Amino acid sequence: MGEPIVAPVRVALLGAGRIAQSAHLPAIARATCLHLVGIFDPSEYLRVAVAGRYAVTAFPTAQALLEDPTIEAVIVAVPDRFHAATTIDALAAGKHVLVEKPLASTVAEAESVVEATYRSGKIVQVGSMKRHDPGMRFAARVVRERIGRILSATLWYRVMSALRPATEATYFPPMIVDPAVRAVEAAHRPDRAAYLLATHGAHVFDTLRHLCGDPTSLMVRHAQVGDDHAWHGLATLGDGGLAHLEIAANVHAEWSEGATIHGERGSVTVRTPFPVSLQASVVEAFDEATGITERPAFGDTNPYKLQVEAFARAIRAGGPPDPDADAGLAAVRLIQAASRSAAAGGAWVTPYAS
């Protein structure tokens, strides 16, 4: 976990909507290595109400927040289409950035963020919080160190339908909502399929890379029944293995997410609970040489808290963020490749071609 942080990182939040209130703000409140300074949101109602709940400054503009010399870092929790521009503005103001996934809406935007990151010398960490799930971290170590080359992998991500609102209401803090903001955001999502592939694909493709490495080719088919969408695909892996991918939004069942990976010397199975439950993934690792299946238990399992703590350590120690802007760009490239393949009826594509 690294050395304890003596001086908490002074952080502010850009965006006070759903993900900020349900995940980032509670995580900062639990983490001793960050100190929340203030909040900006274009909605005056949201920024004043949310800032009041946490007894911090409600900045009148994003520029005012970025110009505050006491703020070292920002968390970018604005809508996806603003991720790239907001991150670049924050870097130009000399701030470290934790930006929600996906890093950007297009490959060109993501490339601009990477370039700005290198120019600035600041930390940019992408909000793929599943990398900080201790179960997922254990699974990644087993894949890298114990099971050998991968022959076959399956990754699935199935978003529940009717069960989701009630489940979120169970775990979320009381949400402050500006109905006008919700109406504006709904108007900016006319292509539901593209939005779902980007927002959920950002997790799936980052997990694919984290566990199995960069795929060399990809094919994806898309299906739709009513308002529900599904993508199934195949990816060829660097060592010649195959990975099957499924993204379904929504399924009329319980939440289901996970991965099964079979290598030369063993296998790993990961089952990830609904993120807002703040539980670690359940992992089983089989070692063929010993015949032993290992199933570890974890204590600190809040991935959002672990994510902001890792961000703070990267700032204080100067170590690499996890994942960094380059990984965020790679995930956007895979989302774009999946979209191209699906539009072509499942044609094989090269993921990292522009």
C-alpha cells in the first residue's frame, strides 16, 4: 500500500452530479490522505447544496476553482463529453487530475489529453476504479505471475434493469438532484447505443487490457431488443489466445460481472459485485501443479476510496498513476474499434488503428 501520506492532498471536485455524490465525495470523506477544498458545478443549485453538505467552498466558476493556488488536484466528474477539455484546462492550471472514465469521447480528444499530460508533468489518473478492487488486483497478479500464457478468456458485464434503482437507493447517500440538469443531459444522449458502449465499454476494455494485455484484433456484433442493448465480441490476444467479451445493458436479472481466464498452468475466475456495494470481487485461482484452488478474503474493499488513496500516493511519491492517461487512451481506442466493427456487421478490426 506504500508509505502513509503525512500531508493530505488538497483536492477539489469539478462536477457535483450523480457519480460525484455517490462515489467520489464519500470516498474522499473516508480517506485521510485527501482534504476536500471545494466544488464547482454549472448548476448553482447543485454546487451550493453539495458544497454545503460537505462544508466546503462552492466556487462560482471552474476558472475560479482552477486559479485557487491552495488546490493541488482536481477530480473531474463532469459529463463524458467534457472530460478531455476539463482535464486539459486543469493540467494547464498546474493541477493533478483524476478524471472519470472514459478519458475522452473520441480518440483524437484522448490523444490531446495524453499530450497535455506529458507537457504538464502532472499526474493524470483515469477513474477505472475496478483496478483498485483488491480481488481484481489479486487476479491480475495471478495472471501475470502464475498461470502462464492465456489460451481462453471470457469477460462479461451485465447491467441489471428494474433492480438497479432500488439497489442504488439502498447504498447511495441521499442524492441532491437538479431536474433541469437531468433534462439537459438526457438531450445530449440521443444515441443510446453509443452512450452505453462508451460508458460500460470503458470498464470492460480496461479490464481486458489489465488482465490479458493488449488485443491484436477485435470483432464485435451488436443486438437490440426494445431499449436493451448487447455487444458480443472476440479479441485475439498477444500470445495467440482468444477472449470473448459481453456487454449487456440492460438485462432483466441481477447484476452480473466477471471474468474467467485459462492459462497454461492454471486458471482464474473473478466475480465482481455491483460497484456501489463497495465489496471486493470474489476470486478463485487454481494452480494445476499443486491442485489447490485459492480464494482470498479482503478487508478494505471500497474501490472508490482505494482509488483516491492511490491517486494521492502517486502525487506525493511521484509514482505512476493506475491507470494512467495512456491506458485511458487505449481504452478509448478499443471502444472506437468495437463501434467500427459492430457498424460493419462484426468485421475484424485492428484496435489501435486511428
